[in-house]
Amino acid sequence: QMSKSTGNFLTLSQAVDKFSADGMRLTLADAGDTVEDANFVEAMADAGILRLYTWVEWVKEMIANRDSLRSGPANTFNDRVFASEMNAGIMKTEKNYEK
């Protein structure tokens, strides 16, 4: 928990300057999902920024090498299993949103 008395207090502007807006979003999303106060940890913010950077680099690599990726009809067993899992997830999500 941040507190002026413990010296780990950051304003929103300072936090965005230090970790970026996306880094803050990622860290705050990961800060806690219970009814208790969120626990902002700078080490988690640093790790989140690293994960974000790694993901962006992976996307750039995939875009650069898109010609080497598989193309054509998606009809293998693995494709059907993937599609089935995605559809099951969509139905589960829709059911939970309706509740």
C-alpha cells in the first residue's frame, strides 16, 4: 500500500512518467482482485513493463516473418480443438455476462 508516511507515495503523473500509461494499466490490473485495497508493488510494475516489451517484440517478429507462417484451410485436428475451446469460452463468457 502506498502511503506518504512510508515514503512510497507516487502521484498519478509521477507513476505514469516512471512506468508509462500502459505499464500502470498492467500493474494496476494485476494489483489485486479481492475487496481489499490493491497492493501496488514497483517490482511488479517493472516486471509488467518487461512482459509488455517482450510481447511487443514477439508481435514485431511474427509480423516480419508472416510469410513463413502456416496458411490455408484450418481443418487439422488441432485447429478443430482450438476452435472448439474458443467457442466454449465464448459461450461461457456470454452466460456469465447474462448472469
